[in-house]
Amino acid sequence: MSTHTVLVLYGSQTGTAQDTAERIGRQAQRRRMRVRVEALDSYNVANLISESLVVFVCATTGQGDPPDNMKKFWRFLFRKSLPADSLCRLDCAVLGLGDSSYPKFNFVAKKLHKRLLQLGANMLLPVGLADDQHDLGPDGVIDPWLISFWQKTLSLYPPPAGLAPLREEEKLPPRYVFHFLDEVPDKQTEHLQTPENKAPPTPLQPFPARVVFNQRVTHPSHFQDVRHIEFDITGSNIQYGAGDVVMMRPCNAAEDVEQFCQLLKLDPECYFTLTPTDSSTVAVPARLPQPCSVRFLVEQFLDISAVPRRSFFELLATFATNELEREKLLEFSSAQGQDALHSYCNRPRRTALEQHPNRIQILLAVVEYKSMLLKPRKGLCSSWLASLDPSKGDVYVPLWVKKGSLSFPQDPDTPVIMVGPGTGVAPFRSAIQERAAQGKMANVLFFGCRSESKDFYCQSEWEEKVQAGQMILVTAFSRDQVRLN
């Protein structure tokens, strides 16, 4: 193993940047380099001055904002008090992941690249700007950028003489070890706990909110099942405003957990402990109980209904014993094979807040769609939430709230035009409620859906507010149009 170490730091909102960072980490291992892969906010940024080689992989969220897991790093790096030569001994590169259909395309990566230069860092190559709109997706930029990166890096940090890189088909050493237990321990740790402190809930400590209302709001004959769901957050210390985002941690359906365990020949009642193989490996998540049952792991932690990322197939290919299967897995792990992968399975997304004291209300479209697979695919979170029935006993959902990006003028006389078709009207419902309560009546809402009788969400509420002079409503119903011969 080389004495050279590469540090890969990522800022990721949906997991794509993290997946790319871990891919770079595996490539470094194959080139016989020591590697550490960490989220930017879990890394002690004060140590950056002593690093020699760092790769930054970061996404851009919202209106050009950094992801949640790099915000502390972001604030520190942009301190005006930092000397201009702080990072003069650092070799680094920046890879951004974005979507050019948004105005602030890869804003975070561009700004980070510029700031690192201001602090004296030596940039190994130009900033990489991966684009979802590329014909091959982000990999259309990532793949050639990585080729250039490794060419430059290995010229500066060559591997030990006589030590060839590991081939792609060779397995990398494991990062964690499962220790399966012969005896079944007490199960007191495997349940959702209410946080003991009074701090607002976080991803690591969500609040178990009780479901108090779950009702379909679309007509039974309508193709889309859309739900109005309400949660009791009394005692949670959650503070939120119109348009903030509620984040939830769903569970996999019991039947899917059973099927998953059967396919992989796993005993769901078997218990295990999980330990990292060395100090450079990221620690086991604190919220994973130790010991833990296979059932609890699959039900609460593994996203078994997600569309696998290309790295999944890349790793799986190293275990394939059938050559044809291995070739197919490698195709799915390539940029050119993403169209073939997506013809098997598609992807959708999530939900926003509306305002009531000690209540969180959401408008949720249940995701279900067909692909080349025989079994229809279902959205994990939406299907799980739709299945919860508060009339059959207390049901709790782990949740926390994330600050949204909606903002409105302070002047009460400034008109606000809102366009929210379908379930996209949800954040504007809370905004109009809040503005009306503040005496701000200059609200105009454009709402569209398929049919006035089947999916006109919040119809009675809009009509009441129109009559009260609190808003102007403009509607369009695409399937109710009069057709002329």
C-alpha cells in the first residue's frame, strides 16, 4: 500500500454526491492509495491545512445553497479572517453535481473552487461541472474528469514501484465486519424513542409524531391516490413557517422485508453486531442498535425499493460468477448503460408543510408506476404513509423539519402570485393561511389539475377565502375542457 493518502470530502443532499465520493474512494484503493471518505461537516476543517491531497465533491441545492451536511464547513471556509496562504500546501480538485436547467447551476462547486484558490490551494485541474441534463447524465462529465484527475494525481503521487493497480474485477477489502450472534439478546433497543432533551428534532433524533388523520382527497374513480395526512407534534419543540419541509423516515413494508430476506437467504430473526475494519472507515451510525436484528436493519435502514445507483452494480459485478450476468451488471454500472437501467425502473420524489398549531399537515401523492418489471413499483415513503391507519390505534412517524426556501415580501400591500398545480399547491396553502392571518390579502393563486370533480385539492377552503376577500383564485382543469368538433 502507498504512503500517499487522498481525502475525499462530500456535500450531499440526496446521496448522489456521496455515492460519487465513495466511488472515487474505491478508485483510490485500486490505485494502492490510502483513502478517507467523509461528509464535509463530519470532518474537522481545522485539519485541512495539514492535508496534502483532497477531492471535494459537492451538490447544489435550493437557490444555489450548499447541502445540509456541508453548511458548517461552508461558513468556516468563508471567514474573512482566514489568511490568504492558509492552504498553500494543499493539492486539491473540486467536482460539482448539478442541473443546468436551474439558474444557479453548480453554484456551490464554482464558489468553492474560487475560494480554495483565494486561500492558496493548488488546483490539480479545472472544476468539474457534472450536469443532469447531459445526454449521459452526470457521468458524461464525471467519467472523463476522473480520468484526467487520476492522470494528474498519479504523476504527482506515484504508487510504490512494482505494485500494479488492482483490476476492476478484483474484490476490494470489506469496510465493515458482521458478527452474527448465537443467542438472541433482549429487544429493548429496537423501537422509536422520544428524545429526552428539549432541542428541536434532527435527522439523528427525529420526533415520533402521532398520526391523527389520514384521508384520501381524490375521487375514488381518479387514477391518483392523494392523501391529506395530519400529525400531532405536541411536545416536539418544532418551530416552522409556511413552506418549510417536513422530513420523514419511512419503514419498508413487512411483505417486502420478508421477500428480501427470502431472496438473500437471510434469517430475519438473527442478531448481529457491526464493526469497522479500520480507523479510516466511517463509524457505524449511532442510531443503529448494537446488537441489531436482520429484520430491524432491513425494515428501518435499507432502502430496498430504491432504484440502485450505478455503484451498486459496479460492486455486484465483482461477485458475479456467471460471465453474462457480470457483463450485464457492468453495463448497468456504466454511463452508457443508464438508459437500459431506467427502462427497467423509473424514479420519482417528496412533500411540504402547511401551518396549524401543534399539527403538521401534508398533501401526499401516492407513487405507483409500471416498468418492465412484472410487479408495479411503489414509492417507499408515500405508500407507507398511505397505509397508516390511526383509527386502529396509535401510529407514530419519525420526523423533523427543514427550513424551506419560500420567502414573501414584508409589505402587506405587495401582491404575491403563486402557481401551484396538483400537489404543488401544498406549500401555498400554508402561505396563504399565514398571510391572511397577518392581514396580507393581495394573494393570487393559479391552480390546475385534471378534473374539478376528482382532484381539486382544498376546493372548499379556497372558495371560503375567495369569499372573505383573502385571495384571488384562477383555475384550469385539463380534462374538463370543452372540445369543439
